Amino acid sequence: MSLLPPALLVLADGTVFRGASVGAEGLASGEVVFNTAITGYQEILTDPSYCRQIVTLTHPHIGNTGTNPEDMESAKVYAAGLVVRDVSQRASSWRAERRLSEFLVANGVPGIAGIDTRRLTRIVRERGAQNGALLAGSDDVERALAAARAFPGLAGMDLAKVVTTEKPYEWSEGRWNLGEGFRNAGAARFRVVAYDYGVKRNILRMLVERGCRVTVVPAQTTARDTLALKPDGVFLSNGPGDPEPCDYAIRAIREIVDSGTPTFGICLGHQLMGLASGAKTLKMKFGHHGANHPVKDLETGQVVITSQNHGFAVDGSSISKNLRTTHVSLFDGSIQGLARTDRPAFCFQGHPEASPGPHDIGYLFDRFAKLMEDAEKN
């Protein structure tokens, strides 16, 4: 690490971490969060839900499998920066095309290694998610501190319209198979419109695997335009930022759900469906970011291990009669799943598509397909 350029991570409260630059040189500010996943760093970095966040990976050794085009969850890296204890300088996977540090440089994303990530994680757990700045290639503490204090925080920040697609597109790629790559979709049974608030590619693949022909539309698409496509179902994607400022999405979702069209939301889409149904959302202390979160399905009693990535949640005290809670976190009791009592619509806070993480909760995609099947019969 001593031969690498210097790097700083400075929190808005003045806490300074000194390490070595393992990515692009430059300055990035954002909300500092930690992720407890052991694997899947490329999927984490390219998840649009991490827009304007500096991600700390708690596993001490990161990067030994390198990076490759097939593990991209979007077209680029959305995380503002990466913080690790130790980064591998050698990629040992046969699928690797670039080392992690090369990948960060190619995407213009700063990274820092050689710091005490356990100490940083304790700070975030005890004080909550922190505003911070990552400065790579320089030792200018005052510059980094000024950037950290200038960051306004994610509360009140609408990022869905920042990361969304500029125009609609069709998606037909299915799951990945060893030695074959991504398979082509077969004949589609359902027409699904997927709102892109920061959608991950594996979500779209999971829909395709359930017989869906998927049309992805921009975040600000109106309900009228969506319903004009005569979808069998509407999907509401994950995404970054605060759900409350997304008034355009809340209005559209309310109209779509009230039309009786089967609707399924994940992550930000879950929070937006909650808001559209009369509930409220709140900023969590440090959020859920990882691939080992236990969640209880209240309908079956089953406990599943899930992938999580969110800093906001639906306020359990604000649930109205048209909503029922279907899943709760066994870490903190926060709401993980909701279903409308009067419409064919439901949502989940975690990530049933994984990438990275377990697939225990993947049955929610089957539930969505069943809703569309039942609507078809009626």
C-alpha cells in the first residue's frame, strides 16, 4: 500500500481516515454507509441504488475475483466511492477481465484501502449514516472536510429521475448459465411495464424467466402512458434517494394501482407504493445494506435470508386499512413487505433478485406472475 498514492476519507464531524488510493484520483462526496456482504462487490458498485453513497465493505479482503462485463447490474458504477480494508492486486477468477482497482479507474470512481473499516463501521452504527468525502491522490484534509460538510444528505433528495433511463426500451435477456452466458427469452405470456427508478438488470431477468415481455420506462412516465400499453402487470423498481420528493411517481402508482392492474414493487418501489397507499416513510439510522438479513414471512411463518440495500423505510405506525404487513425484519422489526387489501398489488423492501445475495425470497416474482394469471382469468 505504501507505493500507492495517498487517499483520505473525511467525515463531516471531522473524523479523518488516511489510506492509499486504489481507484481513480479525485474527490467524491456522499453518504457513507457500510455493506456486510462477503461477495458481490461489482454488483454492489453498479447498483443505481448506491447513487451519491460512499460504500464501505466490511469484509476485510476485497477484489480477488476481479471484474467482468457479465456481472454489471447497470451500465456503469453508481456508487460515489469505495472504502475497503485491503484490496487484492491480483484477480484469480477465470471470468475476470479487469482487477477491481482497474475497474474503478476506468469508471472514474475513487477508492481507499488500508483504513480501519471496523472503526468506521462502528461510527456509522453508533452515530448513523455519515456525510463524508473521499479524496484520492491528495492529502488535503481541509478540502475533503469542506466537501463532506457541503454534502446536503439524502433526505429530501430525488435521485430516481437522475439515474433513470432517458427513453423506453425492451428487455428480453434471461438468466445466466455457466458456459452459456445469458439465455434468450422464450415466448412471453405477460406484458409487463417496469418503471426504472434505478433498476438492476437481474430484476429484469427474473421477470423474463417468469414469461414476461418487459418494457422499461423512465421514472416520470405517467400512469396514462403506462396503461395505454395495456400491460398485464406493472413493476416498480429499486432506486436511490428519498421516496417522498418523487411526487410524479406517487401519483402514477396511485392511479395504476387503483386501475386494478397487478403491481409489484421492490425497494424504492416498495416505499413509493406505501406512500401512494397513504402510508409515510422515514430515514433509517444507518439502513440495511448486506446479504444476510433475516426476514419473516408473516403469512407462512417462514424465515428467509435476504439481500438488502435501503436507507429509508415505510413507517409502521402510518399503515392504513388498505395495507397489511406481509414481511418484517428480524434485525429491527422494520416493515419488509406490504400488500394492498383492496387491489392486486404488493411490495417488498429487500431485493428478491439478489445479485449479490441469497435467492430465498425469489418466490415473490412467482407471486407477481400468479397475480397476472388470475387477472387474465377474470
